Amino acid sequence: MRLLLALAAVAMLVGCPQPMPSGDVEPNYLRLQSFVSVDAGAGSLEGFLRWIYVADDPEEFETPREACEVWELLELERVEPGEACLDCTDQFDGTASLVDEDTTCDDADWEPRSFTMAFGPLDLIDEPDFSDLDSQGYDFSVHTRWSPELGDSQGFQDLFAANGEQWASDTGEAGSTDSVEGQYHLFCRYFWELS
């Protein structure tokens, strides 16, 4: 694990229904992960949001047992950054839709939903536990208008830290550290305990 996950909160998945995973292990925690590719010329962001349901506490186990996962395709377009995202430099709005062939949670079934991602400098994150993200290779803080515990909101939640990483070699290069362009791995700074 690159960072110690710092927050455990009860997940109330507002905005899209919570799948009820079934399988060999009981899902007790939810983690998020994302892979995005930004085309600055076209003003677009495409990629994936991955929901990972695991049995073991991610703070104690480097590789917790997975119960199932949900994949959503992100198709977003550049818009003017919202005033609610202070100092954000790049914002993308669009839709997140289920990728059925990659989703293994049996009851994951919802329509495409609106989704927003905004990029800003790492110094927007003022929590002491995450003060050294830049030394660990992260380039941007990434904010959304949705989170598992709050659902959709008008404000922004700083869920992810982004680092340039080539995750689809046939479609682009690793993201830039100076401007938001290229491919990034988005590491979620939190996990959620399911009730």
C-alpha cells in the first residue's frame, strides 16, 4: 500500500443503490479506485471508477480478500471549474455507467448517473496524514460531487490523489505533472466500513 488509509465511515450509498455482494467472503469494507485518461486538446476525460468490496480491514491487510467489484465507465467533458471547488484548475462533467462485463457484484444494477471530477493542487489537502503525498509521487488532488457516504452534493469532496501512470499503453502516455493531461491512477484516500 502506498498510503495508510485514514478514514472509516458508515457507507450509505445515496445517488445509486448499494449492490448486495454475495460470494465466498462477507463484504465488510468498500474501497474506491479510478483510472482516467485526459485529452487536453479534445477537452475530455475517459476512464473507470472501480468499487472494491473486501472482507478484511484495508488498514490491517495489504491485500484484503475481495468479495466482488463494480466497474463504471467515466465519460466526461471539460467545463469551467465550479466556485465550490476552491483553486481547482480543471473540471470535467459527464456520466458514469456500469460496465456489465467487468462487474462481479450480482445486484449492481442502475442507470447511468451524472458524475463530476475536478483537479487541483495537492496543497488543497490540509490533513496532516496526507501532507507528504507529493513525495510519494502524487501530482494532483481530485475532487468529486459524489462520495459513498454523502451521495450527490453541490459541494466537492476531495476523495482521490492522482499520479501519472500509463494504464492503457495503446491509447496514451502517463499523465503530466505540470498540467492535467494524459493517464492517471487515482488513489482513494479513504475506505468505508459497511453496516
